Amino acid sequence: AQKVTQTQTSISVVEKTTVTMDCVYETRDSSYFLFWYKQTASGEIVFLIRQDSYKKENATVGHYSLNFQKPKSSIGLIITATQIEDSAVYFCAMREGNVGDNSKLIWGLGTSLVVNP
Amino acid sequence: GPKVLQIPSHQIIDMGQMVTLNCDPVSNHLYFYWYKQILGQQMEFLVNFYNGKVMEKSKLFKDQFSVERPDGSYFTLKIQPTALEDSAVYFCASSRTGGALAEQFFGPGTRLTVL
């Protein structure tokens, strides 16, 4: 079965610290792509970072990085030096298949992050 | 960055009526998507659309649902007739290319309330 699970409903941190958000997934495909999106208070959904299942190296974009543990089917998002404006709901999502496949995104429930001064 | 617009932001209608949700995708994008998010639940894929055709749809995309993009105008999701369980936020997305790597750009959503 295809499934994405985010167990943390809400996280609160102090700014400038590092936060990790968990995500585990289920898939039967050997090839898949994992994404993290952010939904701001205005409702805007923004793509943050992607991990390809065949890549061993963890993806990094700006102050976002991933902790990809394939044997555990886990793809954690790490935000370093958090800022107030990082406050949002963070969604983990998965897409199965190969590069040319236009398959659907399967979403987790989201983790609400609050960054306090 | 590129913006996807959705009109209206909120829509309240009576059960059984027809509703059309409008999406103005990024101008050079060719692939279009609708997702549905019921309050407190995860976002779920409804349908994707390319070159005038539905490419893939989920079991949530009931017979009462239809999509189209006539002459490069809005990409629309029509529900006729609506049911109470259609109440949700509907997100439109578009991407320039297809494929599993294609970055989808999302609109802010339309909150549909069916009474």
C-alpha cells in the first residue's frame, strides 16, 4: 500500500535552533521520489526539497536538508537556524515510479511548526 | 516565483447544486492537477490533465466530477451535483513537464462548503 505518515502533529521551537520533522513512507516500488512542501498561513504551498530513492546522498537546499534512511523508509526534514518565518505546516509527499511516469503525489497529514522568538 | 491562482477562494453552495472551481495555472505549464483536502485529513490526489485529456484519476474523482481547460483559459473542476462530502479545500497545481520529477506549483486553494 502507498502511504506517507507524519506522526508529529505540532512542534514548537525557539528561533535559531535546529528542528527535525519525521516522515515514514510505504511503497512497493523500487523507484520513488520524496518531497517536502511547506504551507504558509496564507495557504500557499511551496516546494522545498526532494530526495530521489536511488541517490544515497542526502539532499540539501539552503537551510533545509534531508535525513534519508532507506532501510527504515524514513525521510526526515531538518531545518537549521530556524527563523520566525519558517512557521508553517510542513508536508511530506511521495511519488512512485520512474522519472518519466506522471504518477500522483501521496501526502502525509502535515506537521505544524511554530518558531518562537 | 511562478504563481497559480484559484478563483474563488471560498464558495458556499447548497447540496445538489453545480459548482465550478477555477484555476489559472502558470502560463507556460502544460500539466494540471487537482487535489482535495478535507479538514484534519491529508491532501489527496484527484486528477491530472494534459493535452486536453485526463491522464490519471483517483477513486475520489467521482462521476459527478469533470475537468477541462477550454482554449487555454482556466483549468476548471466542475462538480454536478454536489454532495455534503464534497466539502473540502481544493488545491490546483500545475507543472511545466510531466514525470515524477516535475515540480508542481500550487494555488492557495478554494474552500468549498456544501450545505
